[in-house]
Amino acid sequence: MCNIPLLCIVGPTACGKTHLAVRLANEINGEIISADSRQVYRKMNIGTGKDLDEYSITGKQIPYHLIDIVDPGYHYNVYEYQHDFQLAYQDIVGRNKIPILCGGSGMYIESVISNKYRLDEVPVNDEFRKDAEKYSMDELIAKLKSYKSLHNNTDILDRERLVRALEIALYYDQNPLWYNEQVKYNLFYLSIERSVLRERIASRLTQRLENGMIEEVKLLLDSGVSMDDLLYYGLEYRFISQYLADMMDYEKMTSKLLMAIGQFAKRQQTWFNRMRRNGFQMTDIDTSLSDSQKLQIILSTINS
RNA sequence: GGGGGGAUACCAGAGCGGUCAAAUGGGGCAGACUGUAAAUCUGUUGGCGAAGCCUUCGGAGGUUCGAAUCCUCCUCCCCCCA
């Protein structure tokens, strides 16, 4: 049943992902799963670029998922996303519709199309623990390395952690993912020249400020969302809340924010570049192409 | 009109005769990323290169073995007194 691949539209902020994903969904009877770590929050609309009206096209509403699913103030994370994604994905596929993943949170995207971020509830394995007592630290470390490459030292700091790490590795090795299978996917990367992207970001920022983005942040604060949470949400929420708290003037706020968004966009591109280097197949779509040309590329890729 | 201060690499800003291709910060560029990822962190930043060489500190001259640093003139900016 999972022959339908997940079509992924990815790229940096302000490159037109939603616009394209909606058109694609309209074309192939698809539904959109957002991969945006901030659009999950309700009431955070302008600052996260939610653009909900973009989801209706020629009078038709394209269904979307994983947007507006938690309240502001909550700290959502990758692992919850991984879980929520599976539910949405299986729901869509179960209804014979085509899932389209669309977003710019690289880690969220990678977490659902690779098995690199697996984190199940792993039960204690007494038998294994007893057996492990017979081996030295070095032997156990060697064994752990045979299961996975160590990305840091936290797993081998002491015997207890090491045994637990091995226990988890063993469990993963012997048990399938809680969801049935690895998601098949097709990645489409919206490529855009940095300077053009910067211009887009700048004009979009001006527009958002005119559209009441500052009011939005003020409302969040008034409704009880803490300053710390807004700082944590980053970018527009971070800088605007600092401006509202008189920590910087308007001019400084806008210039720093503009810079920060630009730097963020660069990091997003770095993430996707790395995914490509690490073997993820990616089809580039030049943002300067027309909508129909872009759709053409996607359709011909998935039909071949 | 008189007096004073200043012009340094993309920006801000140190340096005030040699150890200066020039501190530091910002930006830019590149990268990392396993329970905060719109976060956090790292490298790099005149040109060509292996050593090394070449062109830089507003402009033109000068002093000196040697100048971003001292002197003269010029251009522009800021402040104060008229």
C-alpha cells in the first residue's frame, strides 16, 4: 500500500515552497504535510509565514497537516514531529491520496525520511544486562561501534550509559520500526541564488511588519506567553519581543532581524547541501522557473 | 573668518616608526548538527601561492636603512567660537 512515494518540496525560507506544493497537490490530488518547526503553533501566523489562504486554489481547499497543532508556549520537538508525521502520512495514504511534505526544517524532514533519528521506547533487557557484565568497557564499546557510529561521547562516558546504549542498539537491530516501513520519498529542492533570496526576505519582512506582525507578538505576550518562550521561538518572535521590551529600537530590530533571517536561510541551505552530500537523491528546481515549468519537472520525475 | 578633532580592509574600530596584511566586534563565505534545530557551535575573511612574493591604512610629495604611524601641501568630514 505504500507504493505512493512521499513528495517533498524543500528549500530555504521565502523560496516559494507552499505556493508550489499547493499547485502540485491540486494537480495530483494530494495533501500537504508541513515540515515547519514553528508553524505547528497556533496564533503564530504572520511571524511563521503560515499564509493559510495560500492553501486554497481556484476555489478549492487543499488539505494540510501539522499546522496549528499545539498552543504557543509549548515546546514542540523533532521526536513528536516524527510521531505526528507518521499518523498524518498513514492517514493520507490510507485514503489513497498523495502526501506532499513541504517545509524548511531540515532536521524534521530528515527525521521522517531517514532512520537516523530513531528513538523508540526501549524496554530493559535483563538477560542482555547480565550477559554484558562479562565484558570489559573496551569490548562493549567495540560492540556498540559495530551497531552504530558514535556521534559524541555521551554513550561511553560510563559503564551504565554504555550498557544502556548497547541495549538500545540491540533493540533497534532486532525490532522493526513501530511504523511499518521506511517511507519512500522524492526530494525536490528549490534552488535560489543567495542574493535573490535576500531580496525576497527583505521585501517579505517589510510586508509582514505592515501586516501586523508586531501586534501578533504583542497579543501573544498579552495572552500569557512568556518572554522566554518568544526568545526561544527565535527570529521574528525573538527580535520583536525584545523590541517590545525596549531592548532595542525599531530600526535596530528590523536590521538585526533581517540579518538573522538571512543567516537562518543560509543554514537551511547548508543543511540541504549536506543531505545531498550524504546521499539523499534531490532534484533541483530553479525558483526562477514558472509554476508550470516547476510542476512539469516534478511530474516528469515521479512518472519516470 | 578663528580654533580643534578626524579620514585604517565590506562596516564599526584599535594601532601611532620596525615583530603590521594590520587587534577586536559585526557582516560575508564555508561547515557542523541524534530529545531546544527559527536553536547552538566551528573555521575562514586583500591577491596569487609550498616556502614566498605582490598590492593595501583619504591623495600627492618628503624625512628615514625602514612609515598606517613623523613632516609639508591638497581633498573631504565632524565639533567649538565668531
